[in-house]
Amino acid sequence: QVQLVESGGGLVQPGGSLRLSCVASGSRFSTYAMSWYRQAPGNQQRELVARIFSGTNTNYADSVKGRFTISRDNAKNTVYLQMNSLKPEDTAVYYCKAIVSGKYDYWGQGTQVTVSS
């Protein structure tokens, strides 16, 4: 069982920045594939925002490329999502997900990001 705890959400003006953090339990964090998803108001599905594998390979949704950066600190069991140039359409609940051993999915509880003036 892996527990994930997100933090760093909040209210920010358009053009602003936020950094989300997700701390994972477990002794093999460096082997987890970690992702950030988001679920916008009124949407029933979660959208993949960014993913980082056990090495340094990363993937991004087209809508956030050049604005968001995912990174990880294996010594702190933490994955980050640096979000710059935020837009109102980035408003969503952001979730952290871990894939363990290539097949077990674990989710955090989510953190709200609101981009509004």
C-alpha cells in the first residue's frame, strides 16, 4: 500500500505560478512512475497533465507544455509540479498518482487549484 499526500494548491491570479508537491510512502519511491492528473469542474474524467518515470523521462499534455514542469526528489519521496503562466482553464482538482511495479495504481486525495482574478 502506497499513500500519497498532495499540497500546494490554492487561489492564484492568471499568469501566476504555483508549485504542487506530492509525498509518497514506501521505500522504493525511486522505482515508481509518478503522474499528475487534474479534474476540472463539471468533468467526470481526470486528465493526465504530466508524468515522470523512474529515470528522468517525462511526458506532458499539450495544453501545459512549456508552462508546467514535473520533477522528483527521490531522497524526499516527493514529486513536484511547477506550474507557471497559469490560465483560468487550469482550474481543477489536481491529483497525484503512483504506479508501482508497473501495475498497481495509487491516488492522492487531491488539491484544489483555482486560477481567477
